Amino acid sequence: MNRIVLGAVCALLLVGIGLFWWQGRAQVEQGAPPPEAASLDTPQAENEVPLSDPGDQRGPAPPEASELTKEQQRFFRYDRDRDWRITRAEMLSTRTAAFRKLDKDGNNLLDFEEWAVSTVKKFEGADANGDRELSPGEFVTTKPKPAKKPSCRC
């Protein structure tokens, strides 16, 4: 019942605001000065809008979109220096952040213990009730997070 009363009051309030706004606009239009009439002594050419004739001029050509295939786009993601060759360092550069996260002692060697520590932490984080077993509901939390998709394809 309260919603109906509140809705009716809001509707009346919006109608009232609309009426005041509409009347205010009408008063402003009535108070505006009349448009100046073209005097008889001014030449007709001054009242006309001037035309622009570019003649033979042409503007610059619009840029063309590149027609790269998906494989070419993937290739250029790795080819950082654009020499049309992917070196070993360029290929591995996309994986270094993940490797450094796992390499705890910083010796550029990934031991079984370093891998096991990250896996155990992931397991313990997923084991909500602490029974050292993962139920299907707990196992779902170990799923890798999907990559963020851009909001637009600019």
C-alpha cells in the first residue's frame, strides 16, 4: 500500500515539475527579441550563406585497416623487434613472469619443492573445511581464472 501511495506522489511531483519547466520555456520564448528583418537597403548576397568550392583539391586518403590473419597477429605478439623472426628470448619473454612467481629462491631453476609449495598452497586455499580432501564444490575454486576480454575491439 505504501508503494502505491509513494508511486502516486512521485508521479504527481514529476508531472508538476514538467509543467513548470514547460511554462518557463514558453515565457522565455515570448520574451525573446524578434528576429531582425532583412532591410531593403542591404544586398541579398550578404544574407546568403557563403559556399565553399574546393576546386580540384583532395584531402589525405583515409588510413587502411591492416588485413592480418589471426596467425599473423599471434606471430607479431611474440616478434617484439618486428624483424620477422622470433628468437628464443622473445618466445620465452611472455612466460617469465609466471616462472619468476614460481622460482622462490631466484636461481632461475625450478625445483620440485618450489613447484610443490605453490601446488600445496593452492590445495590448502581450496580446502575450505580443512579435511585435506577436495569435494567437487571445493575443486571448482582451483579452476584457472579466465582471461579478461577487452570491452571493445579498438
